[in-house]
Amino acid sequence: MKGLTDEKLEEARSVLDEYKEELLYAQFFNTFGLERDLSEIWEANYRELQNLLIELLDTEYYLVAAWYMEHGLGEVAHNFRKPLMKLYGITHDGAGDAEERRRKFWEVAFKRRVIH
């Protein structure tokens, strides 16, 4: 499967917009629903979906991707750790300020209620 193309993004735009809106206003969304919806739209298996979600971090839907990565499995999956660290500005594993940076990231995101 190809990576996240403009066509794939367009196919999922309405679904992603719904999850983005729910996240920004409720500060929550059903990660299982997102996984199901995107898997159906993109005809992707679980591994392919994980890779597409990592690529989604470079789009206007980065908060949706990050929320899924943090909460989809009840814990952060190994392959999501480095992309999330980069997003949150965490310099290395075991950084003493990692939790503070993660908390601050979400605090700012929910306060603004916008995605740049």
C-alpha cells in the first residue's frame, strides 16, 4: 500500500473532520471508531493503518493522529513513541520533562481549539 497520498486524505476528510471536531470540543473521541472508519475507507490492515497515522501527523489532522496514538491501545505502541516524542518536543527517551511537555501540548491544543 502506498503511503498517505492526497487522494487518501481527501477520501477520509469528512471522517477526520468529525473526529477532529469531537476531540477539540469534548477532549476525547472513540479510538476504536476511528480505527474502524479509516480501515474501511483506506482498505488498510492494522499495520498499514499505523503507518498512515504516523504520516497523518504531518497534516492538519495531527491532533487526531496523536490522540489515537496515545489512547488507541490504552498505551503508546512502540512504533508511535518516536513520532509522539518529536511532536511534543521531547528530546530523548527518559527525558525528565516528557510528561510535562505532553501535558502542555494537549493543554495548548485544547485551549486554542484550532489546528494550524
